Amino acid sequence: MLSDTHPKMEALQIELLRKTPPWRKVEMLGQMYETTKQLALVGLRHRHPEASEAELRRRLADLLLGPQLAERVYGPLRPIKEDDEDVD
């Protein structure tokens, strides 16, 4: 499955994952989602160093929802001043 993982370790990971209770799997998914959002924000900050935090969150909405839905929900993408309404 994973090319950089020794087959014995991979088998152990799969066994442990199968034994993991559903609530813990959901918790792990939530943690992965939060990590993904943080990594996306780092990339957005790198590409748009002049953008405010509110604008970066609006750009993140484009990534997560797609541009069309994000625009319907949050309005058009525009430079947003720090004191403007939060988008999450």
C-alpha cells in the first residue's frame, strides 16, 4: 500500500486501524482536516503575503468549497481589511 513503509509495519498499521473504534477514527479525521486547513493557510500566506487574515480565510473557503459556492456563501473575493467580518 505505502511504498516507503516496511510490509510488516504496514500490516501492523492496518491491523491497529481495523481495531480502532469508530469514534476515534472520526476524531482522527477531524484532526487531519484541521491540519490540512492549516497547511493550506500556510500556502495561501506564502502566495498572498499582503493579504489580511480575513482575506486568507476567504481564499481558504475557495479551496474548501470551490469558488462558485464560496462566492455564493461569502460574496466575491476581494481584499478584505482586518476589521471586516470574519469568514470561517
